[in-house]
Amino acid sequence: MPGSLSTDLYFHEQLDPNATQLTAGAVSTTAVATISGTTSAGAAPTVTITDCTDRRGNFLLNPVTGGGAQAAGTVCKVRFARAYTKAPGLIMLNINNETDGNAPVACAPTLITGDGFDIVSSVLTTAKAYRVDYMIIP
């Protein structure tokens, strides 16, 4: 099972410190173990990974235009390093506009499978940094 858990002496779940880290992928890629922006976040969005595994993570999504314009819809794709046997039961997700004082942005996980999920959001703005946090509960 991805991101295996152990417990401490108080039976609090502890994430596996050796879990596979996800990496930034090319625009709209669905390659295993990647997180990538899509063209709804601009023609050339960038992803900067802070700490992302199959169980939880946070990263920056920076919409960048280059002939394309942002649109509401799928702005990011998250693909797990090791697929779950079935779609996760719950994905907690937040997006905040870090450039404008951590203002929350409407978002939701979609197309959830054992391989990963996509993130849909309202229109993002060029030259803003969006912090994305997620947590997977199988």
C-alpha cells in the first residue's frame, strides 16, 4: 500500500519517512509519480514541489501564459508513485493564493482513481503563486 503507516506508542498514525517523493512533471503529463499543471492554468504552468508523497503533500502552482489563457477547470494532475488498489475514500484539498495573503481559492479533486486524481479550480491568475495542500485517506 502506498505511503505505509506505522503507529507511535500512543497509536497515532505516522507516515513512512521513506515514502516515494512525487516530482514536477511536464504540462498535462499523466506519468507515474508526477504532479503537473495543465493548460487550464495557462500555456506553461510550473509546479514547485515542497513535499509530496502518495499520502500527502504541498506544492506551488504558478500559472504562466505563453499564448494560452487560463480557464476554470482541471488545473493540475497528481499521479501516485504506487497505485492504490482502488480509488481513495477521501481527498482533502486546499488551494491558497500565496501572492495575495493566502486567499482561499475554490477547488475540488476530480477523476479520482487508484492511479491519482485531478484538481479542478476557478480561473487562476498569471504571476500569482498558489499553494496546494492535499491529504489522501484510503
